[in-house]
Amino acid sequence: MIGAYSSYQMELSNKVLYLRDSLKLTYKAIAEFLIDKGYRSPRGFDLSPESVFSIYKKRKIRDARLQAPPQLRLENIKIID
């Protein structure tokens, strides 16, 4: 699949979603928690509250897109007798 998450990206985004949605932590608290656990951004940088927000936002958009029903449109239909 084009744009599929790596296993690390999926693990990181799952943790961010859990910490934000279930435990109601702030983005700063999530960043500090994940840094303490040894996590870094998918490109190897330190996690900041902004990067945690970006991970959270993009994962929500991705999940909404993948869960949406497909949009079908029929065009140029000809009925032959």
C-alpha cells in the first residue's frame, strides 16, 4: 500500500493515540513520556510537543480516510438494446 506506516511508525502512533485519547495527556506530557521510554521520531529526531501533535493529527486523518466508504461514480453508461 502506498504510504503505509512502518511497524515503528504504527507503534509510535498507537502509543500517541492511546496516551492522548485514553489518558488525556497533553502533547508535552506525551513527548516527555515517550522520550523517557526511548522513543524518537521516525527520522531519528527528538520528539517535541509539536511533533507529537503532528503524529496524532496525521494518524487521525489517515484513519478517517481508510475507514471512509469508497466513493463510486458511474460515467458514460450506454444501454444497448
